[in-house]
Amino acid sequence: MTFGSRLLIDGELVAGDYTLDVVNPATGEVFATVARASRRQAEAAIEAAKRAQPAWDALEWDARSDLLKALADAVEERRQDFIDTMVAEQGKPRVEAAQEVDYSIAFIRHFAGLRLPEKDIRMQGGRVELRHRPLGVVAGISPWNFPLLIPAAKIAPALVTGNTMVMKPAPTTPILTLMLGELAAAILPAGVLNVITDQNDLGDLLTSHPDIAKVTFTGSTATGRRIMASAAPTLKRLTLELGGNDAAIVLEDVNVEETTERIFNAAFFNTGQACLAIKRVYVADTIYDAFSEAIARRAREAVVGPGNDPASRFGPLQNRQQFEKAKYFLEVARRDGHIIAGGSTIDGPGYFVRPTVVRDINDSSELVAQEQFCPILPIVGVADGEEALTLANHSDFGLGGSVWSGDPARAKELAQRMQSGTVWVNQHLNFGPDVPLAGAKQSGIGVEWTELGLAEFCQVNVINQAA
């Protein structure tokens, strides 16, 4: 079988009880068929992870770290294969595909190098020692927009802390995670990492199974709510990185050309399919016309096409469901605002939508109030920064946001009052494994990345010893 077509269960690469067709979003056609797990195989993966966990935990931290670094090296050795698959499976242009592969390697190495050391927190009258112990078996569930980076950012911290794992990628982008599992089969002890795929029919088993101690999930808020409900009877630990509707506030004192270039890049990155991408922009009335036209000009000039075409700046949406959602929001844009760039799909095969800019739209429109997750950007006019902040905060979501001003101190003062887990000043989408990621409100629960994220995979353990 081809590289990345088999499940990883208990150290063995196996065919699925079912199969799963994978569609190239640039053509709309099936380009690969991979293994799909049955409920029986998912149960076997959980059992293998549970059986392997004590011995994995018993390894020294450095030994686990070295094995994860070896996994990163193995991905780097097959870097071109991962890039090629990323382009075909996810649809993003080759440059962005290469960036995601390289980021994934860097994330694994970064987490492999972190530590949660034991700590003495009180000595007088005895010794109190703070330790972090692994939770046990972790279930990871990842989405289709970053099909290698997000699994890598879940697997590495879970494993380095002594947990074992069952990883389930999105059914529309399973291959890259299966490839990661195939490399892991030759590096990690049996059962430490298990990779299964499904047709959105095994998530309930993972989130409710009594042998799963924690679920780490990235995806929609609606699915996050269902996971919370499913996990409640066994009080599983949860890390949920959910939907965002990131707002950008643009004050009247910005350099319009420089700011629009950066905001355009942050809004349409990955064809708008990024939780932390800018989804709505609030612009001071005095520069509204100039700002809107500058953004629209960039959208009109953007080249949309297959990811394997070097000329393509933006690829297709990843799947038909998202494509249909984008078409709905294009109708909302026509109804509620004035489209000044884009506004249409591209005739022919694949799930292509032209970068679209919408002005003269009210904050109450669905296009502004909901996360569209596609290349459609609404621009709302405001009197000043205070009105913009009020509108930005009037949302159920709070994953990220940004404030843009020629006066950094003024921008920072507004940023400190924005109700989001991450707020950038005069930039957006500047992130890395050394910076915590935590959603506010309905954008998530828990912290990812850094030592704070590492601790989310652990149980605090206090040893309180008499003198």
C-alpha cells in the first residue's frame, strides 16, 4: 500500500475494516483511497494506548524527548512527500504547504525540548513537592485546515509528558496524519501513538470512552459543545480550540497602504480557512473609503488556482461542504452589503472562490456576526476606536484580534480591553509554539503551546512529606 494509506494500531500498520476516499479540492475528484477504521479498530487503538502508557511513562523524560526529535527528523527526511500530499489533499499553494510542513517539524522539536520539572514549594515544617504526572490516554481530534501542523502540535506535548495517544484526523484530510503515523511506527514503542480515521462516526467513542483521560480538539464551537457533553459523565480533561471571529480595529492614523497589505494577508491566509485569520474589520470613517478600496485592489489582483501552479496565491476551499457555505455567505454579502471585489466562485472543477471584499455592511449581518471561514471579508465603518471596541467585543467569540494605529501606545490601550485570548498590535497571525494560545468566551477552553500547554496534559501531583 502507498505511504500514508494505513492505520497505526498498537505499533502495526494495518488496513481498515472500511476505506475512505480522499478528494483533491482543486479538481473535486478522488485522488486517493486510504484505510478507514471500524469501531472495533478504534477500541483496539484505545486498548493499545492504555496498555502502553505505564511503560512509556516509566521512560526518562529525555528518552521520550529523543524519540520525538527522531520523529521530527523523519518528517524532515520525507519533507517533499509531505509537501506534495499537502497540496493535493488540503489544496493550499506549494509555498504555504512547505511552510506548514516546516512549522510542524519545528513544533515537534520545540515541545520535545520543553520540561516540567519537579519543584519544592515549601520547606519549613516538612517538604512539599510539586510534580506533573501524565493523565493517561489522550484522544486528539484535528480539523482539515492545517492537517499536519495541528496533529503535530497535539501529539508532541501529549507524548513528551508521558501520555499515550489515539489521534483522529478530519475525514477530508486523513493522509498527512496517516503518514505521520507510518513514520512513528518505526520510531515509537508499540501503542504509544495510534492513528485512526473515520467518516465522522468515531468521535463519540473517543470522547465518551472511560479509558480516555483527556480530549484535545480543534474545530467548531458547535462540535466543542457536543464533546463537552460527551465527556461530562467521565469528567475528562478537555482542551478545546474552537471557532474564532477575529476582529481587526483600524484607527484613522494608520498608513493605509502598509496596513491594508498586512490585513489582507492576515484575512485571506489559507483562503480564509484559519481560526486566527481576520474575519471582520472595523475602520474609522475618515479613512473608510481609502482603506476599503486598497483592500479591494489587492483582492482583485490576487491569483486563485490549484496549489501546484506556481502562479497561484490562493488555493481552493478544502471541501464541498465549506464551498457550499461560502456560496451562502456570498448571497448574504449581496443582500447586506456592497461587494467591491470578488463575489463569485470560479467556473470549472474544484472549490474555488474569488477573494471577496464587502463594504457598507452592518455589524448585525450574519457575515459579520458569524465566522464565515472562507475568503470573504466584511469592512464596517465606525466613528472611532471606542465604537469599534464595543462592536468587536459584542461577540460570542474571542480567539484573536488586532488593533492598528500609528500610535502604538494608543493601540495597546485598546488591545488591553479587547475580549480575546490573543490580541496583536499592528500585526496579526504572529504565532509560534513559544507563545501561549488560549481562546476566550466560546472560542475555547484551556491553553495550548508553551509550558502552560504542556501542563494541560498533566495531573498536578503534590507530595507533602513531614519533616
